[in-house]
Amino acid sequence: MAEKLRLMTVHAHPDDESSKGAATMARYVADGHEVMVVTCTGGERGDILNPAMERPDVAENMIEHRRQEMARAAEILGVQHRWLGFVDSGLPEGDPLPPLPDGCFALVPLEESVPALVEVMREFKPHVVITYDENGGYPHPDHIRCHEVSVAAFDACGDPERYPDAGEPWTPLKLYYSHGFSRARMVAMHEALLARDLESPYTEWLEKWPAERGDITHRVTTRIECADYFEVRDAALMAHATQIDPNSRWFAVPLDVQREVWPYEEYELARSLVDTTLPEDDLFSGIREKVST
């Protein structure tokens, strides 16, 4: 019997898993593979972003709400889930930026956070790991730290001399960065909506996009067709009711337009211990052949 393939995605906060690569995960779950989401922090310092949830009882029990939301999203996606147990750093604002709170995830030494993730990796034994790029997808301190922890754990996981108390060594075979915030995708959706005489939620965003920011499209190596799972993605997103307004831009583009214009989610292959040909249309490309033999 062929071994099940295993995919692990590592995220900074609850709801990140549903806004970055959720349809990909749902597709691989439907294909019979095992998928685990690891959430580094509890999202304790997140604001309430859905006006319908701006109630005193929600604010007073934010941690419990976010745990329940994450459990529901994991159920919808069909994935396993682990909390890594660190504390949300919050998003500092101001000029100059205020210092980060003591003890938050972004300030925890890598010597403490990396073995925590290595232990989960060695237990789950993923063939593929997905995380953020060096900019965190966007420069939230927890996202950048998530990248640093994930890459270090990926590299250490198979080394028997690193973190011997974290379980038997296991060598993941591929590491990807998720690239969901693409200007090219935004432009394509914007133009498709205008061509259909529909209002675009991206007009102001594109006008303010700094020229020096460029786009990440040139870094994309792997596109996963997953349009059949966009409804699952959206349901998982809406499970995070404190964070996702159902009337927001997340849901402004009709699904039929999304399926026609941009029916995939995109990734960058950052590490590979197997042979694969770029561009790819499968995160397990090269791994299927290795595992089957």
C-alpha cells in the first residue's frame, strides 16, 4: 500500500491558515493525504475586525473565541491542528514604532522556539512544509519570526545531533513559501471585474501600490489548481468570525470570476531534496516517485 503523503503548513496566527493556501490544503485532503496546520501563537493581541462581533463579551474572551474559531476552521478544512504555544506579538504602530511586548513570539529566542516546532515536525513527519518568505508575506513581526523558525526547524529536523530530546529525526523533503499577495493576481481580478461592469474592491489598493514594491510573481515556481475548493476556503475564513467580516473585500469577487481568472494558489520552492522540474503543478512533485520506490 502506498504511503500517505503529508503536508505541514506553519502559520503565525489563527486565521492565517484560511487566508493563505486553504484551498490547496482542502484539495490535498480530498486527495487522501494528511495535512497539519501549526499555529505559532494564539492570536491574543488581535483586534476584532468584524463589526458584528464588537461586543464586550467577545473582547473579554478573545483567546477562547480564537481557539474555538481555529478548531472550526480546521474541521472545515479537514486538517489536523497544533498550537505551538507562543504569545502573539501584536502589530506595532506609530513613528517611531513602540517596543514589542516582553515574552512575545517575535522576541522568544530561536533556541526555544525552533525545537518546539522540530518536535511537532518529527512527530507528524511531513514530506512538505509551507511557511512564509523572509518578509513574512507582509512585515508583521510574528510572520517574519514564523519564517525564521520554520526554516531553521526544516533544516534541523533530520539532524540527529540537533535537539535530540525532540524525537526521532525526520527529514522533510521540500520547503515552500506561500505567495498569496500577488499584484498580478490583483490586477487580473480588477480588470476582470471592470470588464463585467462590476465594482472592483482593488481600485484604491492598486493606485497606492508603491512602484518600488514590485511584485512577487517572478518568484513563483509552483501553481496548485484548487478552484473546486474555493468554497471550502471561504467557509474556513468565515469560521474566524472575530477577524473576518463577511461583507469585506475577501468575498467581493464572485467565485465564478475567481475560477476563470485565477484558479490556483501560488508557492515558491525554497528547498528541495528531491528532483523536480520547474514550474510545478504539485507540491509533492518528485516526492511521489521517491516514496513509491
